[in-house]
Amino acid sequence: MVNPIYLIVLILASAFLLALLHRINSFFAYLLFYLVNVISLTVSGIWSAGLLSGNNTIQIFTAGFYPPYSINLQIGIAESVILFLTNLILFLGAIYLWEKFKKEGVQSFILYLTLSLGFLGMILSRDLFNLFVFLEIASISTAILIGLNLDQRSISAGFKYLIAGGLISAFMLIGIIYIYKDTGTLSLDLLNAVGSTGFSQAGLIALFLLFAAVLIELKPFPANGWALDVYQTASPGLAAIISTASSGAVLFILYKLLPLASPGIIQFIIISGIVTFVSSNLIGLKQTDARRLLGYSSIAQLGLLSAAMGLMGKFGIDLLSWQGILIIGGLFINHFLGKAGLFWISGLVDKDKIGDWSVLFKYPPLSFLFGCFIFALSSLPPFPGFWAKWELILTIFRNGESILAFLILAGSFMETAYLFRWLIKAVKGYNSSSDPSLKIKLSKLFPIFIMFVLIIYFSLIITNLKSGFNFNLLLPLIGGAIFFALSWLPARLKTILLLFFLALATYYIYPRLTGISRYFGLMFSAGSMIFVFANGNSLKSRSGIFENLTILISSLLLLLTVKTTLSFFYAWELMTISSFLLLLKGNKSARSALTFLLFSIASAYLLLSAFGLAYAETNSILWESLAMLETFKIPVFILLAAGFLIKSGVAGFHIWMPGAYAEADDETTPLFSAILSKSGIFGLWITLGIIGEVAFKGLSFSMIIGWLGILTAFWGSLLAVFQEDIKYLLAYSSMGQIGYIILALAVNSHTGWVAAIYLSINHLLFKGALFLAAAGLISRLQTRKMYQMGGLIKKMPLSFITVLISIIALSGVPPLSGFGSKWLLYNALLEKGWYLQTGLAFFASTIAFLYCFRLIHTVFLGQGKPAHKQVKEASSWFIIPQIILLLAIMILSMFPHLFLQPLSNTVAHYLQPDLSWQGNTVFSSLGYWNGNLIMIVTMIIFMIPLIWLLLRIPAIKKVRQFNIVYAAERPDKPETTHFAYNFFAPYQKALGYLVKPVATKFWLGMSEAMTTLGAAFRHIYTGNGQTYALHIIFFIVIYYLITGAG
Amino acid sequence: MENNNKPVNLGLSAADRELFCEALPVVRKPLQNFIEKFLNWARANSLWILGFGTGCGAIELRPLMTSRYDMYRYGIAPRPTPRQSSVFIIGGYASVKTLKRIVRSYEQMQNPKFVIALGSCTINGGMYWDSYNTINRIDAYIPVDIYIAGCMPRPEAIIAGFGKLKELILAGKGEGANKYADNFEWYKANQRKIIKDWNMPDYNW
Amino acid sequence: MLEIINRTKEKFRLTDLKKQRSDLVFFAVPRKEAVKIITYLRDLENFTHLVLITAVDYPELNRFQLTYLLHNYNNAVSIGIKIMIPRNKAEMDSIHHLWAQAATYQRELREMFGINFPGSPGIEENFALEGWDDIPPMRRDFDTKAYSEKTFFPREGRISYDPREYMKVKLYPEDKEE
Amino acid sequence: MENSIFLTILYAVISVIFITVYGLFLNGVVIKIVARVHGRFGPPVWQPFLDIIKNNAKRTMISHGIMYFLGPVFRITGGIGTYLFIPAIYGSVMFSNLSFSGDLLLVVYFIFFGQLGMALGAGESGHPYSAIGVSRGLSQMTAFEFPFALSIVSLVIQYQTLSISAIVAAQQGGILNWTMITNPLATLAGVIALLGMNMHSPFDIVIAPQEIPIGPPTEYHSAFLGMLQTNRAIFNAAKLILFMNIFFGGATNIFLLILKTFLIYMISVVIGVSFPRFRTEQSIRFFLKYPLLIGILSVVISIFRQGV
């Protein structure tokens, strides 16, 4: 293997040579520069390959002496990998910076080489003093490189960097001197042998100073003002290097020093890291400057990494162990690749304000890369951060530091919030006024693309490592990738393909399901297949829809099959992102998508904490292990229930729901409302099914969930009454129906569960049909406002029939299937003794009549508008699935026992059955119901008056819409004759106070408060170098006092 | 069949024409047997009135409903919409503007329908006989079954008028609707003569 | 009252001043100044209430006389402003900007007398006579009896009397012989 | 078996004819009574029959569309269906109707069937008053159904069953066993809800003759209207029988049924002639105030009594 000394010499020599060569021929100089970069990269690559294939660690001592009299270098696996990555970034960075360097002249090449030398030393060096020297080399060359930009802000930033660097070196030097005085050596190996216990009191202080200096290099809160200015003003290519390579090198120093740390210092590292992580993310919330935002994110990530390192130290986990690599390596790779990519993209876009990033709209491939990096940074699957976060959180919980875990989750949540705000602004914020031209240089695109390839590569590696090549887990991603590759195909073909794929997936997964999961499987697979069909309506390729549909549906199916909480969480997050991306495809969905994502992530983090707590107690990630909980039974139950309830859109947390259902693409909305909403129900069912009844001091949690359910039903219905937008009406109606399902589940009895599943299936059928009908309407009328429609029964009779049957099923009027579900629900409630809930449920179900009638009346009845004279029936891509759904409703209604009897038998495996059957009549302990007979009786009675009226047909004259009695006048125009707007004005007068947007205001207030808090924190960054210096001093003093390190 | 491809509803704009039914009324022959007698009996004893309070006659209808004259005991009841009524009461003088509404309302009633016109004004214009805006005789525009003279007729007179109407109906002579359909062209011509801004369909279904 | 008239007189040319009652004064003004005077009376003399606008037809003078009646609530006095406009060019400035309800009066005047008020809202719309196509019915050269007989199918059998002669005979039958 | 099906159908037909005749006479008698209260004679008691015959005898009809056409059919199906799912006379085979196909919940929900169909038919007529009437009617309906639901819940707690026959059976053996005595609060809440259902003053906001001439049926006429009137009689009687069954001990023979339903109806009638009309939001607030409190109270008290 190549001796690293040669590399150092090469770099130094070529730095000198460059200056000479440049005078002769600048081309050769540039060639030399890139050659050196390539050589370093290759050499470090060879080292890594060698070491990974089992070669021994190399130790090098110059001049045969031990430090401090010589340079001591070591190349182990960790060193070589980090060095390789650093060189890679440096190499790609050099390509990226090519134009800038060419403009600034040879000195920037030289400085860049010096910088790389500094990194090399920092990574390889094994003694304190040399570490210090290389650190200085790196930081001085960085400062000058920043300053070379020659604009006022960059120079000032570079100068602040120098001030901070000076202070840091002062502390570091003091620390090193005293350590040497105390121990007589500077070699890390020898020091490690001494250990922190071998230090005197003064030596411990020195150690503290040393660690503090290293930490400050990692930009902890609040001593990071200088770094932020650097991130914001330095050229993005450089900022990427500072954020990734130099931070990586410093982190590596921390890693090397970690064995020296005393418990107090470890505490110090942890607290400093967590505080930095949380507060940076908090401040980041308010940021609108793209690079500063990236800066906060970088700082936060470094905080998280250092905290994670500290925690590993505290828990005694070897960083080179499998777990340590997964956590630290995962987080590091994630940050390293993602952040570099984002910084480089920010250089390409070259817009300060995130609002101006909408120019990305014109460059789908770049948007795609951008989105990938954002997802990676938000630690969503399958990116490395996801697995690292899971492992980290579980490890923290396992070691009893729950509060830290919650803090980290809170910080991640905020980071996700601002990153996605940025993403949405970039993807959806497009308006014609923004200038869409970008100068895309291949030299700049290439490094970004490499980052993307690497991050995907590492994702796959880690996913496979962690999940053990589980084909099921990769199924959604493979499906998504296939459709991504096929995205050029027309939508109709892809629809057929997707149906085929779904059929295969169902065929594969369905036999693996048992019990109630089968019913959910039926809903998820068969239901999806019906709804996917509507996507064929479009003649365009509808790129971005099918990929996500595939991922969404297969991850839903995956949810049903998984045995472990990890796989569940993985599928859950996949479902979240894919549904978020689908939602983002809607026309005006930006705001709703963000709300949806935030609530989904919050819900996911609640689940994650629940899984963590459960793991802490049972030391198992199997779902079944949750049943064995003792200590943490209540908190785990609460966290799980809260997570799933938020995802179901329970009252108070419902504000994401209407927007998500209403603003999504019209063709995908049925899927959202009818199927995706059941994922929360499924989770809730698992929770109730596995953990069972939980009570705290006699207060049953099922009871609380039941009340939440019924309140959701009530508010959902009431809110739906006052909507003017057809999709919002349906969305709120879904909220109401989900409320019933939650209520029925919470009853936790046989009838209750049967009712819940029956309600779910019913809801899927009628709400899917309604949303499909709405999609058909919107596609024909180009409006969503119901009062702009009217009289469409004559134009779109099939859609009318769909809506008619669906609302009868929805409102629970016999003889259709809705009544069966209502009957089961009330019986369950009454048997359980939830009497007041029954009353309220009844009230809510009568309120449903209001919006049902309004839906059908204002759209299909009343006066048709002249503007819609030419409107035709919706396309058959919408109508066919509707007919299928209607047939299903009719069959369920005619022969309820065909479905209910097996369902009831299945549920009987879980709970004591209370329903019995006699022929077609179902008996509960309270009442009985024969759906079949009711249907027949109703039909017969219906025929008699119908025949009488049919006999009168010769006397009947068919008239047109204006042939109405109108106080002896003739109506003026249909628009003013159609009574539709604010249809329930008296109801609004009487009960409108109940639907004031309290929840919305509360959440808006919360987010306002958070951003304000962040902004308040932000005020400590005055932009003044002296203040920043003061922060550094404060940081050291305060942390010393708090942790009492030493 | 009613409309032999003759252009209709020409008073309406092309856009409005699509909003109105274009058919014209047809004669609905009564059955010539005992069933019709029975039905006529029912019709005579269930007179639902559409009060058209054009003039002072409307005042006289109020006491008719209240306890003193109690028209309900004769099976007479007010109805709020022409669709459901069978007797159209024109309560006094009718201006040209009102006539338009009278025609609309009359045409919106269902066959068989009867008209009672109250007061001198409806008979020959009464005290407004030479006004530029008050029509002189209602029966030139819609078929009238009963005229009740007076300025205004008292409620007793109106009840007597209803009695006469009953007799007419029982005798099978209350065929105003058919008469209107039969002489539709004539009635329309008369109406059109004075209703200048004809912005309604030819027959208001 | 007197002061008001005097003050107004100082500023505008008022003619044909006639004190009808202690609290009601009529005067004539030229057509061009009418709106100015009405505005003045409304804004500076507190005649905030437009009681009516009406017209009289003088075919013999070939003129219409427009009368605007204004009322002052503070002093409980009224002023009638008379304006003569030529019959062949029956046009007057609209005052709907002073009182929105004036538009209704003006619509009526236009329909019944054929006096135009350019710019008044809805002035072209029908008021009571939908689709009238004869000369405006309130003009004195319009023969309403002839119109009615021509239009409304007069019923046979009506006997009409000259009221003056008829009442004479009815009330003083003894004079008949003379 | 076939014999029994035919018998069931025959009984059902007889039962429906009985209820139609009874319902129409009930209306006639009530109109007469109201007239006497006003100091009038009023029409003969058979006037409703005449009106229906006359309406069916109209020679022309107009139709606004298929849903308009079907509206009255839905409505009368709702009325007859509601009646047929209630056992009318306790212990009588002929008048037990088809109550074996569902329980109290079915009846309560089936009431909506006709209303929904009718509302749709009225909606297609395109008349704004129809829509306003339906909007008012539905709004009020939600309000009075809440106390009614609570009173039913209270009954279920008391009798531990949803079967109407069982509830009637539990009330046999004297007036002291009637729900009216054993659970007065539930009865009170139920009866107040009944006032709303019957839509007499002060709750006649749907028809509101002064504002929206007649509300939903503005465009209905001729045979359509005849059908609606027939339904009005049947449906009214069916509701009264339901209330008689669950609150007032049911009936063991026809005469008792007529007497009890007549008396229950008189509650509505008397209140109807004594009060002016509410506005819609007033009516909603009214039902969600005291009747609701009474309903909640009756449930709470029933829970406690059950516990004891």
C-alpha cells in the first residue's frame, strides 16, 4: 500500500509546483491540480478497498520517533473510508468549483490543495499536536478561500471564521499544553492507554478545553454564528465542503478523542449536541434564506452526530460495532451526501429566498434530485438516515434516556418542517412571474448526480443490511422504480400495468394474511384496484402519479404483512412519503401537503417513540411483544393510539385531513379518502388488538378513544354541512365516517369490531364512489364549487345514480348497507353501555343527512346552468369503477349475511361473539335485523305507487327547467333561481358557533409560537464578530459550569 | 303532435327558449260516463282556490276564510300555488301588467280548472273602463266560468258564486281549460294584442 | 323661511316666487341652474328630504313644468322648485346623485310623460307599462278613452253619461224643464 | 310455508288499508276540531278523501324529470314501510305487520327513507322554495331527532331491548306499567320530538305558508299530490302508533289503538293551534335546549336506575 507520507509530500510539492507551473502554462497547472485530486482519491480508495478486504491497519511513525517528536499517522478502516469520502467530496468539489477557481487564479488551487492536506492530516494523524497543526492548516486555508470571493460579506465571513479559529486554537493549544504537562505524551494511543482516569484535576480541565475546542469546530449552539455567516455567504461549492468534508474531519477527530473523554465530558458532548440540534432546528423554522437554512440544518446534523457519538460513548457501544456504524455511519453518510448535494444545487439555482426556488419547476430532473436530498435529510426511508434514526432512537430508549429521544424527535420534526416547506415552495411555488431560466453547467450537475447515485447506493446497502434482503420490504421500492422507468408511457397503459402489478402483489400477499388483516387486505388491494382505474382518464403520461401509487398501495399491503415494528414503521413512512408526493401533484395542494406531511411525521414520531419504549422494556421489535408490556403499557398505548388517531384525523388533529383529501389530484382522491384513511384504523385495530384494554385508575382509554371518535364524527359531519366545495364536503364527511369507525373499534367488543370493519368497507365503497363521481364532475365542469353546478341529473344520469345510492348508503337509511353498519354500531354501543355516545352518534348521523342532501341537490337537482349545456356524462374511466362500487353496495345490501357472517366468525377468533344468526336475520342481545327481507319489502311497496303513477303517464307532460310557478313571474336566469349557496343558513345561525375553526387556530398559533421562538433565538446572531467570539467564551464557561466536566 | 313544427316561443331569446317547454295545450276530453259524474262531484266539493289579489277583491276574500263566512265548510280551501289549485279567483280590476301574470298563473293550473272573476272591473272595466291600462273584460283573455258582479261583491255573493260554480261543475260544464285549448289561437291573439313585451313562452306549463 | 329664501335669492336667480303657506314656498328657476340650487338647498339649507318630483303638461305652452318638492326637517318648511322645460326637447338633468330614490321618480316621469333624464340609473326600464308603444299616457294629448276602446274589447251595453249633466239631472231634476 | 307468506301479505294489505282510512279520517276529524276551536264549522270529516279523489282526477300533469316523478313514490313507500315495520296491535296476528324484519332502530331510520326521496323529488322540480323548505326541514329534523334518540336510548336502558314488541309486552298490565309512568322524562323528550315530527305550529317551518308558500311540494300537483296526501295520513298514523307502542303501553285492540293515537295526536294539535311559528334557527335552538336536557337527564337517570 501507498505510504501516506508520499501523499502528503505529493500534495505539498504540487502546491509549490502549481505556483511555478502556472507561470509557464496554466493548462498544465490545472491538469496537475486535478491529477493530484484524482491521485489522492484513488489512493484513499485503494486503502479503503484493501482494508475492507482484510488488510491490517497501517501505523506510520516519521523519523522513527514517537510523538510529539514525529508525525504519527494511522490508516485503519474508519480512517480510510472517511478519507476516501473526503477526497471524493474534494474532487467533486474541485470539479464544481472549476469556474470559480479559474477566475480567482492559481492561489485558490493552492489553497484548495492545502485544505485537502489539512483534512488528510486531521484524519490520519494520531497525535494531538499534529491534529492541531493540520486543523490550523485546514481552517486558515478555508478562511482565505472564503475571503478570496472578494465581496464584502464573504471577506467579513472569512474574517469571522479566522477570529473563531483563533479562539479555538487558543483553547486547544492551552488544552494540549496542559495535557502534555499532565501526562507527558501527546500520542493518542498512549493517552488512550492512560484514559481519562489518569488525569489530574488540571489535566481534566485541559481535556475539557480540548474537547470544547473540537466541539466548537463542530459549531455548537450558541457558538456558531460565525459558521452560519460562512454557510450563507461562501460560494456554495465551498460551503458544501465546509459542511461535509471539514465537519467530517472534525467529527473524526472527536471520534479519535472519544476514548479520552471522562463521563462528565461525554455528558458535555451529549448536551451540547442535543441543544444544538434542537435549537438550530427551531431557529431554522423561520428561515427563508436557502443557504442559511442549509446552514442551520448542517449545524443541527452535526449536533445530532456529536450527541450520537457522545451517547454511544455513554452507553459503551463501540463505534466500530455494527450498531455504532449503523447509527453514526448512517447519520454521517446521510448528512455528508445530502448536504453536499443540496449546497451544490443551491449554487446552481443561485436564489437566496426559498420562495424564488420555484424556478426548479422547469427542471424536473433537478427537482427530483433536490427532493431526494430533502427526503434523505428528513431521514425518510429508504435513505440511510431512516435506519440510523430508528436504531438511534431505539438505542436511546433501551438505555433509559427517553427524554433525549423525545428531544431528538422534536428536533427532527422541526427540521422536516422547514426542509419540506422549502421543498414545497420549490416544487409548487411556480408562478409565471418568476424567471425560469437557470444556467445549468454540466460541471456542476455532475457532482450533484454523483451524490445522488451514492446516496441511493448507500440506501440500498443499508436497507439490505438492516432488513436482511427482505424482498417484501423492497417490493414497494422496486415497483416504484419500475414505474419510474416507465414514466414515459401513456397513462392508460400504465393504468393497466399498475392493475396487473397490484393483482400480482395481491396474489403474493393475500395468502400471507390472516384474520381481520384479510379484510383490510381486501380493502387495500381490491379497493385500490378499483380506484386506480380512474387514472386512465388522462391522455397524458401523468408522470409522478403511478410511481407513488405503486409505492403507496404496496406499502399499505406491506403494513398488513409485517411482523416487526421496524418493518411496520418502514412501510408506514413509505406510505407517508408516497401519499405526500401524490398529494403534491394536486393543483393547489402546497399548503395542504405541508400540513399533511407535518401531521403524518408527528404521528410517525409518536409511533416511533412508542416502539422505542416498547423495545426498551421487551427488548424485541416483534409486534406481539407489545402484548407483554407491563411498565410501559400505558405510555406505549397512549403514544400508539395518539399516532394512529392523528393519522385517522381525529377531531382536534383533523386539520390536515380535509385539505389532503380535497386538494389531491382528482383521480387519486378516492384512494386517499377511501383507502389511505383506513391505515390509521388498521393501526388502531392492531393497537387495541394486541395491547387490549388499558385503563389508568379506572379510566378506560378505550372510552376516551370512543369519545374522540364520536366527537370526530360529530364535528366532521357538522363541518361538512357548511362546505361549498364538493371535495371539502366529501373530505369532512370522511372525517365524520372515520369517527364512527374509531368509535366502533373502541367499543372493543365483537359487535363493535364487526361494525368497525363493516363501516370501513361501506365507507370505502360509498366514499370512493362519491369521490369518483366528484372527480368526473370536476373533470367535466372545471369547478369544485357546488353552487356553480346544478340540474346535472339530465346531463350526467349515471353519476347521479352513483351519488344517490352512495348517499343513501352513507346516511344509513334502510334498505341499503349503511343501515346495517349503523345498526351494528348502535347495538355495540348500547351493549357496551355507552348511552350518551349513542345519542350523539345518532345526532351526528342525522346531520349527515344535511350534507348528503345538499351534495345531491345543489349538484344534480335544481336549475341547470346554461354554461353546462354541452356537458356530457363523465368518462367511462370514472363511471366503470363507480358501477363496480355500486354493485358491491347493492350486493352488500341485498345479502348482508353473505359478508357479515364470515366477518363475524373471523372476529369471533379475537373476541367473545355476541351476534347470532337465524337464516338472514342477525340477532344481538338487544335487537334483530333482516336486511334481505327489508330490501324485498321495500321494493314491493315501492312498486305499487310506481305502477299507479306509470298508469298516469299519458296525462303527463314533460316540461323544462323554467316551467315552475314563480309567484306568477318567470324566473330571470338559472343562476339566481338555483338555491344552493349557503344552503343551510339557518343551521349556521343556530349551530355555526360550534364549527369555529378552533383547532385550526390552535395549530396555527402553535406553529406561529414555534417560529416566533425560533426567531427570538435567532436574535443572538447579530452578525458581529466580537459577539460571536463572546458566544464561544460563554459556551465554554456555561457548559463547564453546567456539566462540571472534569 | 301539438306543435306542427310551427315556430313557438318567439317572444323569448334563443337562450331562454331552451329553458321552457314548447308544447301547446290540448283538449282533454272528459269521460262521458258515471265515473266522470263521480269525479265531478269530488271536484265540486273540493275547490282549492288560487287567490289572485289584484284589486280590492282580495280584501273580500279574507272574511270568507274566517269564522264568519267559513268557506271551508263548502270544501273550499286556499292553496298557495297554482299547480295545486282548481279555482282561480281574479280579485278585481286587472291592469295590462297584471294580466300577464294572470295568464301565466292560469296556464300553470292543471286541467280541469275554473275561473271566478270578482267585481265589475273584471266584467266591463268598472270604474276604470276608460283607463289606458286597465283591461275591460277578462273573458277575452282567459275563459271565465263565473262572474260575480259588484264593486266589490260581498262575501255572501262570493259564496253564492261558488254555489253556482259547483252547479256548473256537477253539470259537467266547467270545461274552461278545454275551451282555452280549443280557442287557443284566439285567446293568444287577444293577449298578445295588449301584452307588448311578451317575454314568456306561448303556453306557460 | 324668509331668511332662507332671501339667502337663496342672493345667490341664484329665482322668479315667480309664490308663498303658498307659511311653510311652503314655490319658485321657478331656469333649467340650467336647477340642479345647482337643489344641491345648495340640500347641502347648505338642510333640505335633506326629497318629497317628490312631478310634472305637469302644458301642451298649449308647449312646455312641461317639473316640480321638485324639498323638505327641511329642522325648520319644518318645504320648498317647491318649478322648472319649465320645452315639450319638444323634454330633457332634464338627473338628480339621482343627490337622492338615490330620485331615480325612481325619474323613471316614472320618463314613462308617463316622456321626459328624459340622461344618466339616471335604469331610466330605460319599464316601470308600470311593460312594452308601451303609444305616446306617453300622461301627456294631455293622449286620449285614454279612445285608446281603451280601441284596445280593451269594451263590453256592449255600457251607458256612459257626462257626469256634469248626469248629476245635474239627478240632483236638481226641477231645473230640467228650463 | 307458502300459505303463511300469502297470509302475511294479505294481512299487510288489510293493515295498510285500515291505516289509510284511519289516517285520513284522523286528519278530517282534526281539521274539524281545529275549525271548532276557531268558531267555524269546518269541512266534513271526509273532506280529505274528496281532496285525494279530486287530485287524482286531474286530467293533466307535468313532470320535471325522473326523480321528480319518483319522489312521491319514495315518500309513500317510506310511509307504508314505516307502518309495516311497526307491530300495530299487541297480540294481533293481523296487525303485527312485518315487524319481524327489524327492530326499533329500523323504524327510526326508515322514517328517513321517504323524506329523503321526497326531498330529492322536490329538488328536481327546480323551484327555490322547494329547496329552502327541504333545507329547513332537514335542519329541524336533526334537532328534534337528538332528544328523540336519547329518549329511545333511555328506553333501551330501561327495557334492555330494541324490539318494539318486547317493549310493548313489558308495558302490559295496567297504566302503571306504561313508559309514560315508569320513565316520564323519556316520554316527555319523545313527545316534544313528536311535536317537531308532526310539523304543526310552532314547528311548521317547512311548509311556512307565509314565506315559502308550501315548501317542498310547491311543484307537486294532481296525482303526485294525491299520493303525498295519502302518505301524510299513513305516515302520521304510523308515527302515532310508534309513539303509542313505545311510550303509552301499545294497544291490544283496534279501539284502544284509535283512542290512544287520537289522544296523542291531540297533543300536537292543541299545541299547534295555540302557538305561532318559530323561525328555523329558533326551532333548532329550542330542541337543542330543554328537550335535549330532558333527554340527557332521562338517560342518566335510567343508567342509575339500571345500576340500582
